[in-house]
Amino acid sequence: MTENKSNLKAFDAVVKELCDQKTYNFLNSRSSQAISMPSIDSLNEIMLDLKKVLFPGFFGHSEINNKTIEYHIGANLDNIIRLLSEQIKRGFCFECVDNTKKCFDCDIKAKEIVSKFISKLPHIKYMLSTDVVAAYKGDPAAKSYSETIFCYPSIIALTYYRIAHELLLLDVPLIPRIIAEMMHSLTGIDIHPGATIGENFFIDHGTGAVIGETTIIGKNVRLYQGVTLGAKSFPLDENGKPIKGIARHPIVEDDVIIYSNSTILGRITIGKGSVIGGNKWITRDVPPDSKI
């Protein structure tokens, strides 16, 4: 009996210590309105429904024809609108530190953003269609366009990236980064949603590729596994902290190929039509049509 009481006291002490917000304040949700944080499960469902809309017949039920496709897309869009509105609202609340702000305002704002995002889906679908073509043409092992959609990590990663990128452009907080990290976990490809990537983009094999936040990539660019488009340094402010939001990643112009495990750092430009061989370390501009 005495031992049980002692265990209960020790248990209570641990619970109280874990709940001490003075010590671990930065680890707690900052929502001032006690709203739940974004749900990974809901975001997974949203992404599956978006894949059903962007690639009809490839995900979920495949029995789709000309008579049923409008119903199929409409039903999935309805679910996306409902779920995504809630998750975006939670994203606003998660970053909200203003106790005077009403959740009703965030709810309206979230629904307006989702409406704008839905109007972007035809553009996202077009961009992904060019990526599928690039994957098929860029890999002799690809037997069909469908195979690249089903099997290639590049297409999976770019689907998540292009969705996250459009949400970021609409000033959605937190959710784009979560989607990007979901993609990273699935494919081993790390693309920040803030990067700008043109059409006909392909990452062959893909594993270990990293594309930083302020990277700009033109059209018809191909990367291989392990390529890093990163920052060379992090300028600090007067308090010694990294300055956020500055352009610090490479610009890769049209028709560039970068082979495996090459590292390209800083706000430099890889000129149009250049080819960068494997295992290269580049921190200076590369003129157009160069071979390194």
C-alpha cells in the first residue's frame, strides 16, 4: 500500500512538471482560442482527394468514365473544401497570439482562401502534366506516362510541392510546410514550398534531393538524386539571429541538367543550357551553355 502511494506521488510530480509552461512554454501550442492544431490525418485525406482530382482514375476508385468523371471530381472537391477550410483556420489559430481576434474572422478568411485555391487547381494540373511528360521523356526506363504517375517519387513530390506552393502564395500559415514535410517523408525529396519551379521539371531517382526556400528553377530542368540547391551562408541581424526571407538559394535557368550529388550554394545563377556533372561543389555563377 505504501509503495502504491509513493508511486502515485512520483507520477503526480512528473505530470505537474510536464505541465509547467514556464519551463516548456515554447513547446506548447500558442493558440489563444483553444482551437485544435492542424490534423495530419485530415491533411492526408485532403492530399488523397486532391490526387483523385488532379489524376482522375489513378487514385481511389479507378472505375471512372466520361459519364461519371464530373460526379467523381465534384464529390472530392466538396470534401476538400470542407476539410481544407477547417485545417487552414486551425493554421491561423495556431499562429494567433492576439486574444482580441475572433475565430469567426479566421473562419471566413479560410473559406475565402480555399475558394481561391480551388480556382488554381486547373493550373496545378497543367503544371503536373508537364512534369509527367518530363519524367517520361527524361527516363528511358519509363514505359508510359501512367507508370510515372503511379511509381515515380518525383511526380509524388511535385504533386505535394505544387499544392503546398499555391497555398503558400495565398498566405496560408503552417499548412504548406506540413504538406512539404509529408512529401519529404514519403519520397526522401525535400522541396521547400517557397521555391519557384517552372514546368517540365524532373528529379530522376529523387532520393536526397534538396531544394531551398528561395530557389528559382526555370523550364525543362532535370536533377538527379542527391542534388542540393542550398544556401551558402546565413546573414545575421544585430542580435546574432539569421535574417529571414532573404534570397539565398540558387537560380537555375531553363534547360539545365544537374547530375547526382552535386551541391550548388548561394544566390548564384546556373546559366541556361548548362550541364553540371556529378559530385560537384559550386558557389559561383555558371555562364549559359557551360559544362562543368
